[in-house]
Amino acid sequence: MSTLEFIPLHPTFVAEARGVDLRQAQDEATLTALHAAMDRYGVLVFREQPLTDAEQLAFAQAWDGNLHTKTGISALTQSRLGNEALTDISNVDENGDPLDSSDRRRVYGLANQLWHTDASFENPPGRYSLLSARVIPPVPADTEFADTRAAWDALSPTEQARLLPLTAHHSIAHSREILGFSFSAEERERLHGNPQPLVRYSKVTGRRALYLAAHASHLLEMPVAEGRLLLRDLMTHATAAPFVYRHVWQDRDLVIWDNRTTMHRARPFDDKHHRRELRRVTTLDIERA
Ligand code: OGA
Ligand code: MN
């Protein structure tokens, strides 16, 4: 058995974990070492992890227990994958063919190209996401990550003091509406969203992070327009080049990120002519006993 090691991939966050097969890494010692690295790096990249759906779900369960079901569009339509904890991050239909430009699932999935953190619109919100690459196209179809702890640290003490008491309202309907997606009144009601602190604190690391996403529509403490402008400014700040890592996918990659300390977004590619298939499991930020 090779030894577990972590190779940093960016000056402030993200590491590649080497020397581990996640199908067999569900013992206490390995999980503890991986969790410590996760607290430090916020994003962990694992290469050559040929996971089946069942293996991905089993690892996610061992990693963090509470799996988020009915994620994303599965709240609206039936998933082709047959398991509500598994989100279909792909551009293909049941037959494996690229979705039509106008397909509702495709348009909905395009919102992953807006900077966001997963399931911030839920209560409890998302904690970790585990994204497994099954089919990666031969053209760039990358995912970018932003370090929202480093972005917080870079603010002045005065700015930090102003932001600390604020609360944002997050709803998945908001991020989809930005792109012109419309919901029925009944869907809108179901996707009402939830308030979240604008700044998150971790007792484990003692660090704070900006908690931002395209899902954040306004701040509860101020008029919509002012809150939206402040959110935009903060998004621009947090996604400035020094805080961003770009992940270039290979087949069989598994990337795990902490939704409390990072944002991410998909980058566009020619999805009419190339298949791209990944599977995501997200866990919920439920306090541990
Ligand atoms: C996700 C997501 C980005 C991508 O799976 O939560 O936002 O590049 N994915 O597919
Ligand atoms: Mn996402």
C-alpha cells in the first residue's frame, strides 16, 4: 500500500491526494487524514478513481454521512440515474445523446456556469460535494474553484466588521432566473430557498469564509438593490484571479470540495458535439454529535 500524500495545486488551497484507492479507503485512519487535508485545502483532487455509482455513494456515505437527495433539477423532474442522492452532471439524455439546446434540463444545467456553492439554498445547506468524472470530452470543459477563505482574509478589518452580521437569501430559482429560466408558481413556491449567514466560521479551523453564490438574491438587512450590488462586488472580489484554481478533468477523477469555503463554476464547451458526464453526491451540513 502506497502512502497517502498531498501535493498542493495552488498557493492558497487545493491539493491532489495521492496513494489512495477510495473504494478501499473507508477506514478511520485514512478518513481522518483526508478530512484534515480537506479542512486545510478546501478542494481535494483524486486521480484514477474508477468509481461505479454504488461505490461513489458508499464512499460519500463513509466520508460524511448525510447525503442530500432531490438535488438540483431532480426536485423538478425524475433523474435517469435512479438514485436521488446522485446528481446527473451531464449533457446527455437517457440514450446517451446530447440534450437539445432548448431542453429544460440543459438550460437548467447551464446555471452551473455561474459561480456558486452547492445547495446553499437548502436548510441545512450543502457541506461537501463529490464529483466523479465518467466521460470527459477531448476539448476543454473545465471547472474553476474560488477560495472564499482567502477572499475573506484579504478584506480590510473595516469591511469584515461590516459584513459579519449580514444574512443573504439563497434560492435556486434566483440563479436560474438570472439565465431566463422560468418557473411555475407552484415550482417557485417549492424552491423558495433559505437565509444563510454571509460569513461562515469554522470551529475546526478557526477560519472565516465569505458564503456567496449565484443563488444569493439579496441581503435581509438592506433594500434589495443595495444588497444585490454588495453581493456583486463581493462575488467579483472573491473570484479574482489570485483566488481561483482551474481544474482540467481527466476520466476517473474524483474531486471533493467544501461548499462552506469555496465556490465553483463550470466553463462552457461545445456541448452539441461532445459528451461530458459526471456524477455528483452532495452531503448536508448537519452538526455532528
Ligand atoms: C456541480 C457543478 C460544475 C461542472 O457538479 O455541482 O457545479 O463543471 N459542476 O460540471
Ligand atoms: Mn455545483
